[in-house]
Amino acid sequence: MKLLKETRFDFIGRRGWAYLFSCLIIAAGLTVFGIRGQKNFGPDFVGGDLLQIEISRTITAPEVSRSLQEFSGVTVQQLGTSGQEFLIRSAAETSAQLLRKLQDVYGSDAVKVKANTSIEPSMSASLRKKALHGLLWGILGILLYLTIRFEFRLATAATIAIFHDICFCVAVMALARQQIDATVVAAFLTVAGYSVNDTVIIFDRIRENLRKTRSGDYAEVFNRSINETLSRTIITVLSVLFVVVCLFFFGGRSLHSFSLVLLIGFIIGTYSSIFIASSLVIDWNRISPHRFRL
């Protein structure tokens, strides 16, 4: 199925604008990230309270979230299928305030506390370290796989594009004043997988066209390859975005940050596969000419 007929967009020729756009957003977002400090992270990473409650009537997690919307950084997770037990994560020393609010909304006799514990900062630091290591090992694994499948230059460009996508998502999260928790880290890994898959499709077509033409004009070959895969790229991203948009609007507050990262990440992952990964290879080749292994 082809969404678009033959196109001849000069993606490589507009790479300078793409570099500028990415640098501006990432620089602005990471500046805000640095200013906010620990406010960027949820209770999973900086410590906080865990409140497990049971409500005497059936209710949904989004409804509980709306009852607590005046408190920032609160996530609500439903336990079981009865619709009566919930696990609430919040900032340190806020569980008593949350409990009073819930009792005001649902009645003091309707809310029963089953557990009330705290996440120690030292435990959260360990979790943050493990999450970072997991992310880095995943990206290194992608670099190794792409080096074997293609070659080092293409693998390096694809890996830089992944870092670009994750930095872009972090920047947007900071600008939107959203917190990073364990579910957001999972979303980062999902974005990395999607981004590299899209890049691999384009690189495969580039390799096919280089074999057919043996052309030394790499910019023209890369442009043609991106245009030939453009229809497939658009269909793929629209398909996944339909699901993610539904998750963003109807998934509830507990999945809001997760779905926001996926929404931004899938769009930027598509953008980076077209404008960043391929362009980096072209610029690297202009600085240090290289004959690609076919």
C-alpha cells in the first residue's frame, strides 16, 4: 500500500534547519531540566510516599486521580480487578494530606488504609542508577547489532539519532513540567526501539540503491532512498500514533507521562530517521570520505 506517489523532497538539503530545530529545543529543555533539579523526577527516583487504600465502592483510577489533581506528582494505580484497591505514589510526607482529601471526597468511613510506607532516597538513587545503566546497555546493544548488520558509520549515526530522540523527549518533559518515573524510562526504551527500527528500514533501502547504482553521489542516493520509504514511514507512524493518542486522552492520569513520551518520541523518532541519522552520515562522509561496504 502506498500513501504517497513518487516524491522528490530534498531532505538532505534541509538538514541544516533540522539540526537548528533540534539544538534549540534540546538546549532549551535541558536548561530547564538543570534548573528544576530533583523536581524532574517522580517518587520512584527521589523518594516519596506509597499509600495503599481500599474504597468501599467501585471506582476507577482516573476518578481517584481527578480527586487528587490539586497535588502535583501523584500517580494512582489500580490493584486487582474489583475497582476498590489503589496504590498511590506521591512526594515525601504527603500521604496524610492525600488521605484527608480522599476522606473528604468519599467519606471517612469509605476509605480504608491498607499500607502506608515511604521510599527512601538511597533506594531511589539505586533505582535511578539501574535505570540509567539499563538504558545505556540497551543503546550499546543496538550499536553493536547495527555495526554487524551495516557498518560502523551507519551504526554510529543511528545511535546518535537515538540519543537525540531521548534528549528531545527529556527536554519536552522538562518544558511541560512533567516528572520522570519508572514508566517514563520504559517509554524511553520503547522510543529507542521504534526509532532504530525506522532508521534500519531507510538504511536498508540506501544499501539496496548503492548496490544498484554504485553512485558516488551519496546525497542523491540517500535522498532517493528516504523518498522511496516515505509512504511506509508515514503509514507506520500514523498507525502507532492513533493508539498512543487514545492512550494519552483516555488512559488516565497514571499513564499520562508515559503516553506523552510515546507521542513525542514516535514523532521525533520518525523525524530523526529522516533528517538526523541519514544527514549525519552524509556530513561525516564529507569530512572524511569513505566507500560504504555493500
